[in-house]
Amino acid sequence: MAAGNRISQAHQEAVAGYLAPVQALWEDPTVTEIMINGPDEIFFERKGKIERAEGVAFGSEDDLRAAVNAIAGSIGRRINNEEPRLDARLADGSRIHAVIPPCSLKGTTVAIRKFTQAKISMKDYIKLGAITPDAANFLEICMFLGKNILVSGGTGSGKTTLLSLLCTRIPKGYRIIVIEDAAELIVEYEHVVRFETRMADEQGRYEVSIRDLLKSALRLRPDRIIVGEVRGAEGLELVQAMNTGHKGSMGTIHANSPNDALVRLEALAMGSDAKISEKALQYSIAGAIDLVIQISRLSDGSRRIMSIAECRGLDKDFNYVVAPIYNMGPLVRGGDGKLVGQLEPVGELPSFMNEIEDNKIPFPRAKFFAKKG
């Protein structure tokens, strides 16, 4: 066993020891997130559904606080009255965020998003009902043609999983640079460089942000840039990268619809200190983003692609023109409680249909029209 693996395993065992009351949840591979709302209120997520962990509790607030302090110390961090928040990645890739009183009114609050190396293929994704075969083929074509893609959705909707899947469809021969706040993407590719941000120390020094890493990435001869999540002024750098020849770049964003995703990207990019007018920024975004994929976690716990839409510039009132190519059809709850429905073409050809045909890609125009009957 390599030294790095031994350290990671020892660290994971130590963390599990600190969290002894929730160890069963920590070790359960079907549990994806553990949520601790004070010492005696614990929830977990399994298969997209949140459940309460009955009969599970820490002995006291002091015990829970001691566990969080121990975890923070094990990764060289502190959480105290001066810095009442902890945001960190554990050695196994899991993400932990904690807030302590007085900011947290119920007591120490912790969320642990467990990291899994479980691989999911596009065939698995189709089998789960998250996408149809035709829509999956269309996205593969978009990756081949180097379309810039924004994956939009809420927390826990499956954006990272979808982005990882799209990465598997990048053609060979490119230099990929991946930038994340916390390393979560599973990117298996011959030539890939991965960057992760660094938080500031207790004195506010030595922070390395996504924006900083994007600036570095642009000087490292990337072909495609992938940003795990756009959440700040780095949105401007990503847009500029997409507009300066880095075709096939991607990122995720928190938004409720394709149009909202573009508006949110604009708002985030406006937070940059770069001197760019609102109209110039809107033109840049409209020219940079080719597709927005909207994904949601539904009431039955499933995660589905709800829309694949093309950005077609701005109208005369400077609103983004978003044309759906695929939309989720009617959803009906089956006898097992699961929602039944699928992505359907809306009868709209992509503006780059000629590119598809010029490249002799076997995806005829009829695929964009719903079958009658």
C-alpha cells in the first residue's frame, strides 16, 4: 500500500472515530450526505431523499463541538469564536461544512457530503431515466463539435455527475484544465491538469480562488477549461476564455432555468473588478454559451435533465434568446411512487445543424421532431 493511501485511510478512520454516533451512516455506501442540526437532530440523504436518523444522537453539544474541533485540527484548520465556520475537504474527498453557535442557533450544525469514486456511464444514466438515448447522442455531438456548455440546477440536483459524464465524451487529443472549489469531478482523460482552490488562513492570507486559478489556466495553454462551479466574479474569466478560442469549455451554476442561468452568470460576472459595460458583458455571454442543460432533483428523489436549450444571442431589449431543443415531457407518478416521463424534442433544429451534417454525423434532422402517434 502506498504511503498516501495509508495516510488517507488513517485519516478516514480518525474522522469516523470523531463522528462515532453517525459512524453507521458514514460507512453506509447508499448514504450520500449526513446533516447534523445540533447534537440530537440528525438527518441523511439516500437515493435523493432526506430521512431522519431515528435514535441517533451525540451525547451533548460539547461532544459534537469536540468532534468538529478534532476534525478541523486533523486537517490543520480551526473553528472558533473568531472564525465560526469551517469549510474543508477531507482526505477521502468528502466535503464538510460546519457552523457553531452563536451563529448557529440550534447548536453546532454540520453537513458532510460524502465523496464517492463510483463511476456512472452514459448507459447507466439512460437506464436511470435521467436522459433519453437521442438526447445523450445529441450531447455527445455537442462535445465533439466543441460547444460551450453551462450545466444549471439546484443544490444536490446532480450537476457534478452530469459534468463528469460530459467529460467522458471529450474527443482525444486535447489539453484539459479542471478547476474546482473542492475536487469532486471524476475526469478520466489522457491529458488533464487539475486545480483546487485554497482557503485563506486565520489571518486572511494565502487564499487561492477559482478566479486566480482561471487566470493561471489561461497561461497554461488549455484547449478546454472546466470549472466545477461558477459562484463568483470568476464567471467573467470563464466567459472570456470561451470567447477567445477555448471551445468545448464547461461549468456548472446554481439556477432554476436556462434563462435564469444566463442571467445569474451575468450577475456573478458583474462582480468582477474588470471595467466592462453591462451591454458588452451581455454580448460576451450570449456569444460564449452555446448550450444550457437544466437538471433537477424531483420529488421522488430522482435526478433528471429537464431541458437542453441553445443560447441564440440577445433580442432588441437585451434579453437572452434561449431556444429549447429538448424539454421534459409530462411527468406521471407510477404505482411504485416513481415519476415517469422523458425528454422530448420540441421540433427546433439547433442553429449548428449544418455543422452536424458537414461532419457527416449520423443524426438526421428528424431526430429533433417528436414521433407522431
